Amino acid sequence: MNRYEIRVAERLDPRRAHALGCEELRLLQGGGSLLLFAAADQSALYGLLARLRNAGIELVAVHRIVALAEKGNGSARTDISPTEVPGVTR
């Protein structure tokens, strides 16, 4: 299962983050929110991105959190540009 950090432009409340299927919500200083999402596969990730789009929530960034076993010496993030995700526009 892959984990992702998804940054959005607006501040979400915990109920909305939970309704979107996110594990954790972090409110960022200066506005915006960071959502932590565990995706069983790519279709689950695309489903969340579609729900964000349909709700009119602006996507800022998506980062895949690489597991320790994959990286070998610690965790890391892999950046995914919103322009690389089908159906997501900026």
C-alpha cells in the first residue's frame, strides 16, 4: 500500500478530510491543508484526486512517501506534479 501527502490550497475541516478517505489532516500555517492518504492502488489515488476536483478543492502538490524497505536507508518523498495526473488541472 502506498502512502501519499496531498497538499491543497484551502483549509479543510476534519469531517471533510475523513469523508474524502484521508487518514490524517494537517492544517498549514498561512492556509492550506496537508492530507495523508493510503492508497491500495493507483485507482484509489485517482479516485481521491477526482473527489478533490469535483469538490472544487485546488490541488497544490502530491508526494508519494516511499517506505523504508523500498528506499533502503530511510523514508523519502517522490514528487508528482499535478500536471502529470490525468484529469487534474491547475
